[in-house]
Amino acid sequence: MRKFSFFAIFFIFFCIFSTFFAKFCVFAEENADSSLVAYNGEIKHVFTHCLLSDPSLALDPKNSMSKDYARDCITKDEFKLILHFLHKNNYVLINPHELFFVQDSQISRKQLYLPKGKKPLIFSFDDVNYDHRKMGKGMVDKLILDKNGEIATQTQKNGKINISKDNEFVPILNSFVNSHPDFSFKGAKGVLCLTGYDGILGYRTQSKNKTNRNQEIAECKKVVKKLKSDGWIFACHSYGHYHMKKISLQKFEQELKLWNDEVVPLIGKTDIYVYPYGEWEILNKNNQISEKHKLLTDDGFKLFCGVGVKSFISMFPKNFDKSKQILFMDRCPLDGFTLKNRGKELSDLFPCQAVIDWQNRK
């Protein structure tokens, strides 16, 4: 009996100590730099897609993708101007993990500390697989390492291969941060939101590739390693870019398995889930945790992202036990449609009229 009581007391003490130690570590991390100040204002999260690296080709009416590109994407020059104004308006890139911590599989909000006068910004980029169906239509073909081991792009056009560091968001943002280090907090860059149905980053790593999959995987891993070392992180954007409300539970489970089998071995586990089309499902019709959502949380996802022009971040569902809560965040789209139609809502980020690539958006 005494032996049992001893172990019971020890276990209780251990649990209490672990809790306080975890909170102390968070506190110590937050206050390690006395030059930082607590930030309690609005947290912006914006996203776009792969850039239109060749706008004249991408937006040519003869291009079968031109209408989709004009609505959903921005040009390389628009992206550069957006970065200029974001920096001018004192925004600073942060890693989403600055906003929360996880202990015993339970997520909690974390106080954000930033350099005085800076405003936080999360920048994410969707569908970074470079779908083979879009090749030759105004986007780059893939991300590669150049001869110096830096991230660049490769695009084949008219039988010639072009290597560039000035026509896609990864090398452009890397270069901008190198020139403006105060635009990045703790080396943060952006969030790459991946699918897996046509591989990732321009490499055909999917299991359906029966020709050179192993070679593609080997080359892709080199790029992933460099991206991580440069401050980029990864999020799951589903495997097949499905509609959350339409996909069956059985199909959803199969897709999640494909993600874990084909993408996770390349990038590692991620706890960020970005809903395709912004369609999210957390509760079912009975106001209980849906089976699809449970599959995602059981797989370790903690931060879930939807789509909304206005900033929103909250623990959810609010009235549920904390062990069942996740952190939900909306992302504001930066695309051709919002640049032309949501100038007022985006005015605190940048002036849309000054950003729009009028030469190519005729």
C-alpha cells in the first residue's frame, strides 16, 4: 500500500513539474530577447499561388489557363511590389509556430513577442506542386538547386532550359529578406502548402509515376532540405485538392493515407492543415466533432487554415473540452480578383492600384 502511495505521489509530482517546466520554457523563450515587446494586435495571414513568371504568356487569351490565372494568381512584378509595401508598412514575417505551443498533444496559444513597431505577417503559398498540365503556360516548371546550391527555378521553353532566381516567390522572397533582414523574424520565410497527387515542387514523386520516381524523389529531397534551412516550412493542403464537403469519409481516409505514404517521407510531419478552397469541416450536423476532422487531429494537425479577407484566429470549437480544440485561422487571398476588387480591405497591407501589373492585366 505504501509502495503504491509513493508511486502515486511521485506521478502527481511529475505531472505538476512537467506542466510548470513547459510553461517556464515558453516564458523563457518569449523573454530571451529584452528588445522584444509583447504584441497583442491583429495577426495577418495572407496567401497566394505560384507566380505568373511569364505574364504575357500566362494572361494571353489564347492560353487555356488565362482566365484562371487572371483570377487566382499574381505576376512576379506584383509580388515584388507587394513585398516592398509590406516591408514599408512595418510588417515582419513570422513562423505560425510563434502563435502556439503543444504539450501532451494539447494546443495552447502563446504570447507573441516582436521587435517594437513591427506587425506580424504569415505568408503562405498554395498548390506548390507545379502541375504538369500547367507546364508551358506561364509558370515555372520546378524548383531546383543552382550551381551554388541556392534555390532557383527551371523552366523549359522552345526547347531551351531557363534557370532563374527572379521569377518565382521562393527565390524572390529569399533575395528580399537577404536585402531586408528586418522583414523576417527569426529567419521565417513562408509556408509551402502542398498537395501530392502530381508530386511536389515540380517533381513527380507520386506513386503513379512508374518511370523515374526514385530519381525524382532523390532530387526533390535535396530541394526540401535547402528550403527548410532557408526558413521555409510545409503545410498539408490535402493530397488530391478535394472539396471537403463533397468527399466521402472513405475517400478522405484514403487521401490522408496517400499523404502520409508519399509526401510525409519527403518533408516530414507537419501540424498545419490548409483546407482546399477554404472549405472546412470541424463539427457535424449534431454539433459534434466530425469524423473527417477527428482523422486529421488524430494525425497530429493542430493549426487549421480557412479563407477570409478579414483576419481571424481563435481556439475552436469554443465550448468544447480543451483537449478537443484546435487553433483556427483565416487567410486573406492575394490574387487577381482581390487586387482589383478588395482594395479597401487590403489597404493596410499595400495600395492595390500601385501594385497591379497594368501592363499585363489589360
